Amino acid sequence: PLELPVTTLLPLYVYPADDPDAWAAVAGNRWDVTVIVNVHNGPGRRYDPAYGYACAALAEADVPMLGYVDVDYAGRPIDDVRTDILAWRAYPVGGVFFDQVPSDLASLRWMTHAVATARGRIVLNPGVRPHPGYAALADLVCTYEGPWPRYRATPAEPDWPNAAHLVYDVPVADLT
């Protein structure tokens, strides 16, 4: 069987000044992770130097990062989404993690416009399998989001080549 590389997305949603050890641990280890950075449901209203320094340390350690952008299932004004995408350019992120992505055909055009502003690696998180048109918009599409017990109980089905799964509450013993 064809083995695809596994990407581990690490949401590092902790303020760097409150928990500098968490950021240092990620920068100091050679884990194969891509960090999702979320200042305040996106890049925040203005540049935050604490995040700037912490992100610079991750960039220095060659840790890939994505800036978090909430699209509220296409409910946010597109101009606000674009403003968030452009604001991430002040940080050394290598792409965008779009959260609360719609999954229906009717919202595909809206999402296409949102993604058009982004540069670098693009990850979409509808948390379910969306309309097939979404696959062409991103490097990864999260087709599952949920807890480990439900994930284990979900029947395996063929997935897209660029599918990702967001699984949480995984017991340490099951991380392998």
C-alpha cells in the first residue's frame, strides 16, 4: 500500500508569556509537527511582540507554522477574513489554518475567495468530509475532527490524498 507522509498539527494556543516553556519545548525538540499559532481567534487586532518573539524562535528552529483564521462556516465577512490573512504576514508563519470551514457546495465559491488571499501552505478544517471541490483549495483538508473514542469507532472509508484528521483526547499509551 502507498504510504503518505503524516503531518502532525499542533495547536499551540497558549500565550508565550504565560507558558514560555511550552514554546521552548517545541522549539528545542525535533518533533515532526506543524504548529498552529492563534493569537486571539486569529492574528488579533494588532501585532503582539510576545507572539512575534516566540514565533521567531520557532522559525529559527525550523518549526513550520500556520496562522489560525476562523471563517465561521462562511459567516464572517470576507473582508475580515482577508484582513486576518494579511495580518499574519507580520509573523513568520508559512501558511494559513482555516477553521470552521463550511463543507457544502453553496459555500465553495466563498471559500475559494477566502483562500485566494492566502500564501504558503493551506489547511482547511471543516471537520467533516466536505464537497469534493474543497480538495483543490488546500494542501490538507481535515475530514474528521473529534475525540479519540469516536475516531476509533468511526468506520474506515477511503479518503482524499490530502485528507487530515484532527483527533483529540488521545491517551498517551495510544499515541503511537
